[in-house]
Amino acid sequence: MKAKSIKGKSVKEIKSVLFDAMNDGFTPTLAIVFLSIKQDRESICKLLDQNSISVFGATSAGEFTEKGVEEESIAILLLDINPSYFKIVIEDHENGSAIESGKNIGEKGKSIFSNPAFIISGSHLDTPGEHIIKGLLEVVGKEATIIGGMAGDADTMLGSVVFKNSSESKKGAIALIIDEDKIELRGVAVSGWKAIGTEKTITKAEGSWIYTVDGNPAMDVISKFTGIEVDRDNENDVFAKVGSFYPLQIMQKEGNPVMRPPFLFNKKTKSVMCGGIMEEGSKFRFSLPPDFDVIDTVVESAATIKNNNFPEADALLIFSCIGRLATLGPMISDELDGLAKIWDAPMAGFFTMGEFGRVDGGVPNFHGTTCSWVALKEK
């Protein structure tokens, strides 16, 4: 399998670099497209469709390839994969359940391939990523390869979108289903944030909202532990000052903790909304603010897999939380460049609103504040 990455700031520029990429006889059949909500995705899909290229697409909060990070741009990974080795499906849940969307994706995958792997994305901030992956896991089981990231809109308030050649969804899930008997995928979801302090227990929660921790108001516990007093008249201040630096590490029965950054808070109830479903009785620890070890941990995760049992890759996809960009700033390039150098393969990725993947020793899950990456190799 051959791969090439291209990027551009306009449809015109993408058209030019696409034709340049194909000048040597390269004939891609699949385009994995990450682009700003401000870009003309309809024209991009039309261009790719005219060249018989299938599209798996998601709007993003920033895009990148091995050539660097961009904003309000278009990043595309082109693959000449055999069309019989993959299938792209969209499951809209505008009037239904995200869990059912996940189940439907899983059922379609199992009906097509005996060993399906799933690269997934979802749109709409009110769609719990946990619901998509919960439905998917109910059908395919926890041993399945599942990786991806939730689409973003770069704070434009225009809404995120997932799309393929001739259809899209503003409240749905898209999956690139791959025959893992033909294409091998290896990857992991990594945070790198270090835990600190004793375990605490969520004693009252509903959906993504935590009301009490160890019987005390959630916001009071967070302020006391971090020593940070947020602006109680600005519900977004909790993410800016706390969420991106001190994400909660939710303990799991298997594998490493799942990261849940605080996003919003309610002044009246002193409750906190986190990036994911919060369950009563769950135990967590706070995180230390990140340092260079965070980047090293992500890059080392790739080196370990490469050195142990996956020496080469044809292509690389990276789904990095928008919170990592907010926290690490320009250092995020060190992380992305490190992964790209490890695999030395064409790469594309985007900054997400939550990530899908398997932490070391765990099962596929939905995360926040992680870098979820996957390397692909034709067998």
C-alpha cells in the first residue's frame, strides 16, 4: 500500500497538489480528509469523487501532516488501498441514539469482514463519544481495533460535521471499516499526564456533570486541590485554568486511567461538566501540570510498538485532543514530529474534541486530553 499526504489552504491549492501527487502514476482510492469548517468540503468531495477516490472526512479544530501544523486548512492522507479492503459508512442519529449508531456500524463491519477494524469520528458536541463506542463494542467486542477522534469546529459555533463523498451528518458517526486480515493496524491512546494525590470518589453525577466528590461540591474540591480560583461568573474559565492542566484520571478495571478534563461549571450547584460521561462511584486522581515528559511518553509509545512487533508502517493517522494544543502550545509540534519520525511514513491528523482508542493494557474507550495514533501496514 502506498500513501501520500497533501495539504492546502483552498480547493484550488488541493487540486494542484493532488494532481502533482498523481503525476507519477500513483492512483489513490481512499482519501482521509480533515479540514476546517470554513473550507468548502462539498467542492473537496466533488474533486476527489471525480478522481474515483472514496472520502472519509471530519471537520477539525486544526489540521496537520508530517509537513507541519496548520489552521483553517485542509489535510488529506491519500492511500491506494484495494477498494475491497475497506468500507465507509455514516450513521446519523439526529432523531435517534448514538449507541444505536455505534451498534449499526459494528453490525455492518461484521457483515462485511470477518476481522473488521474501525477508524471513527463523530459530530455534534452533545453526542457522547462514550455512547458511540459503547454501541460499537457491544457488537464487535473489546478486542476489536477502534481508534479516531470527534470532529471539531474551531470555536466557530457552526457545528462539526462528518462526511463522505455524497453525504454528511451534523449529528452522527462515520466509520472507515478496514479488513484487518489485509491491513494491519497498531496504535494506542496516550496522555502522558502524571497522577498526583489520593484517590477521590464521585459521589453524585449525572451524564457529564459531577455534583459532589466525597460528598462535597465538585467545584469546591477542584479549587481546593489545585489552588486555583476560577471566575465564578465565567462558566468557561474552569477549562482555561483547570481542565487543560489538571484533567481527572478516572480509574479503570483494566489498563491505564481514562482522562476526563473539566470543561464547564454551574455557579448555582457548584457542579462541573467533564469531557465524558461520569459515573457515580468512580474513583479518580488529579493530574500534575504537563512537562516535557508528556511528549516523551507519547513518542516512546510509538517506539515501543515499532521495536517490539511492528517495524514498518505505510501510513500514520494522529488524533490529538484540542486540550493538548491549548496546554502544550508550540511544543505540540515536537510531539507530532516525534511520532512522524518514528514511523517515517506519510501522516495526517487533526485536533479533536475527544479521542477514541485503547490505552496500554485496557480496552477501547473514549478519552480527553490524549493523543490517539494508529499506524497502518498492508500485509
